[in-house]
Amino acid sequence: MTTVAETDQDENAAPPVRRPTALSSRARWARRAPLLPALVFTIVITQIPFLITLVISSLHWSALTPGQKSFLGLGNYNDFAGLENYKTVFTDTRLRSAVFNTITLTVGVVAISLLIGLGLAVLLDRKFPGRGLARTLLIAPFLVMPVASALLWKHALYNPTYGLFNGVLNWLWQLFGADHGPTVDFISKYPMPSVIAALVWQWTPFMMLILLAGLQAQPTDILEAARVDGAGGLKIFRYITLPHLRQYLELATLLGAIYIVQTFDAVYSITQGGPGSATTNLPYEIYLTTFRKFQYGEAAAAGVVTVIGTIIVATFALRVVSSLFREEHAR
């Protein structure tokens, strides 16, 4: 009897867990070897120029007053500046204004494009005739080159003589009996809203695509159960859809902020930072410092500060992306 019981226990027992054997260092390097060329290429392309920029940011280097000391054959500088260029970045009034304009531009574009993108994503998540064509047309602005998009808004829409906006305003005034409506120079009177509107048109499809992917990843059984329980569309959106979209909204906000902080094309093409410095953001101010003021050390310091700020935002974006992958894997 004892033998039979022991046999039954042995049959019902779980099979022994095989622990993975530790790979030797040679085997680990054999697995990583195919990735080494890509790693070396990435380091050469990104990290070495950044290290050179760090060194330049610590030098008094101006093309207007070249010094006697040579740096890697790239030019001559005066002397070592230490952190003086960084002090200038945080105390110079133009750079402070550029930081404020960058924040205003980024927050405005991200907030407006996110709200419009959410509304379009909710509409495109429904079935209706021509939905595929509507998606293609709504994605199209994101595929236009940034310079072409900026020039389109500057000349075809904002131009006070032949622009579409002024043409529509004159037509509306004529409907009410006036001979001619007022001519509005949008770029001169409303420079920052003009740049924000052009960028919202370009980046709304990006937000829409991310949120549409989140809407289509909703569990259908929960939505059907809510409808059976008598929940209306507004309650379903408020208590089920929005909590589900939280991480997608965070991802769209962080990725949009990373890209919009680096905006140069729209500012250069539409307003050139003006009037005065009303729309000068950090990338354009760095351009002016380099190619107008010829202060290479100061421009490098401003570039380093911008890169560090972008890395901080990108870190949060990567955390959101990893949490989304963990959530999908848990399902």
C-alpha cells in the first residue's frame, strides 16, 4: 500500500522546474555582436558631437573676435569660460524671452491639437460611409513637409492681399452690404497665434492617430456591458473611455512636446521670430546666436540646456510607453 501511494504521489507531482543555465560570457558576446555596429554608429553620430558641443559651451568663442588657441581645427577661441556661457543663458533677457515663447508655443500647440485630435479620433472610431477616405484626408497634413506647411499658411492663408482668410472676411462683409471688409495682417497683429495655428494643423493628425489606436484597443465586452446596464454615451466616455485613454493622452502629450520644443521651420518661415522677438523660441534663438551674433560658445550652451530639457521630457515619455507595453502584455 505504501508503494502504491508513493507511486500515485510521484505521478501527481509537478515536474521539476528546469532553471535556465547561465550563459558564458563568450555566448553573451556572441548574441550582442550583431548589435555592436549599430551601437558604434549611434555613438559616433550622436554622442561624439554632443561631447564636442559640451566642450565648445565652456569656451569664449566668437567669430568676430577670433583667438589664438585652436580647437580640433574647427576654429580659434579666446580662453576657457567655464560655466559663464550657461550663466548667460539663464540671465540674458533674449534667451529668457525665448524660453517663455518656447513654453507658450509648446503648451498651446499640444493642448489644442490634443483636444481636436481627441474629437476627431472619437468620430473616426465610429463606422460611417467614407471613413477610410476621411482618415486619409485627416492624416495628410502630418505628411506635408514642415517648411512647405509653413509657407502654405504664410502665403496662401495669412497674406493680407490674396490670402484665403482675408478673402473669406471680405466675402462675409459683402454679404452684409459692405463694399469691402477690413484687411487683417494676421502675422503682424497676431504672430504667436499664427504660428500656433499652423503647427496645430500639422500636429493634430499625430495626436489623432495615437488616440484612435487607444480607442480601438478598448475592451468591447466592458462597453457592451455598460450599454446593457443603461449607461449613455456621455457616461461611457467619461467613466470608461477617458480612464482607458489616460496613458495614450500622456504619451501623445509627451511625444508632441518633444517634437514641438524643437520647432524651427514654422518660426523661421512664417515670422522669423518677429515682430521683434515675439515668436523667437529656443531653436531659433540658438540659430540667431550662431549665425547672426557669431557667439559659438553661448549658442552651444543654449543647445546643451535645450537637449537636457528634451531628455527629461523623453524619459517620462519612455516610461509611459513601457507602462503601455506592460499593460498590453498583462492582457
